[in-house]
Amino acid sequence: MQAFEKVDGLVLPINRPNVDTDAIIPKQYLKSIKRTGFGPNLFDDWRYLDPGEPGQDVSTRRLNMDFIMNKPAYQGAQILLARDNFGCGSSREHAVWALMDYGIRVIIAPSFADIFFNNSFKNGLLLLTFDADVIEAMFNEAETNGGYRMSVDLESSTVTKPGGQQLKFEIDDFRRYRLLNGLDDIDLTLQHAADIKAYEERRRQEAPWLFNANS
């Protein structure tokens, strides 16, 4: 997966609590497991005025210009600002894939649903939590200032606001290590490839009948 070091990005504020995974990526788009191609259908039911189907050319669909994601000032956002319990609902990993395929690298919220939280870190999406008053100030600034940007530095564990104010965040050491090095579960396993091979060879000597295809 892509390593995470620092993001200096535009902020997209989604001012709704309890955004569930079905809102992030509706169920009809869950047929693929390629991890790519989901970005155009991120927040599909809110983003478009007409229903969509997998494989449909989204350029033919009518945009809901009342939805903040479609407003010109927020195009190309890499940081999503959210409310409480973001990512609740079903455990679909596609929700994380859709956010990342669109270009979101960081989500900042007061709290996240547990399964979504774990899925995000395993796919390279950084989730940060701050107290409600800090989040409220960020929403006020992002919604009143077009082109509101923040810088997120994982190495120094800081978020820097436009005025230069820095906020420190905490992150589990193992998750931090995975993100900085771009390691998903498969990559972590492959780090032990030599040990795995040695174990297999030892077992082949100790119990050859387990490896006899004709037995």
C-alpha cells in the first residue's frame, strides 16, 4: 500500500454525524474486490440526483449541487472533516477503498466506528480524533473560508492549521509504523518469508507424509 508521510491538503467538511458505510459507498457497488474504481461513487446517494449502477458513466448523471462535495471550492480535497461515529454500519472494506480512490488520505473526527477504524489503517488511510471543541472550530473555519487547507505530518504527529497553529495527535506505534512504511497485512507477512520457508522445509523433513500428494 502507499506509504504515508505528510499531506498538505484541501479540507472537505461533511457536517453530518453517524455517516454509515452504505452512505459512503452504496451496496450495489460492492461486487468488485479490486480496491480501485470506487471513487466516482463515493457518497453516491448524496452526490447525484439520479440513481446509479455499477459500470455506469457518472458523467451522464446529474450532480446534486447542494451537496458540499460537488461545490467547486472543495474539488481535489485530501482531508475529510467529519462528525461523531463516522463509518458506522456494515463492515464493508469498500468504504475505505472509495474514500482513498477519490483521493482522501486523512479523516479527522471526534470518533469513528471500530471496524471502519481498523479497516482504514490496514489500507493506508489515516484517521485522527480530536475533542469536540477542536472539531467544531475546524468546521467553522472550513465552512467559512474557501480553499481551507491543513497539513498533516505523521512523522511529527502534528496537524498544522492555516494560521500556523499546530495540534499534536496520538497514534498507536504499530499503526504509525505500518503507515510510514506502506505495509498492509500481506507486506507484514512477507517480511517473514524466510522464516516461513524454513519452517515449511523443516516440517517437510519431520513429517513428509503431510506433503505426499498421493497419500
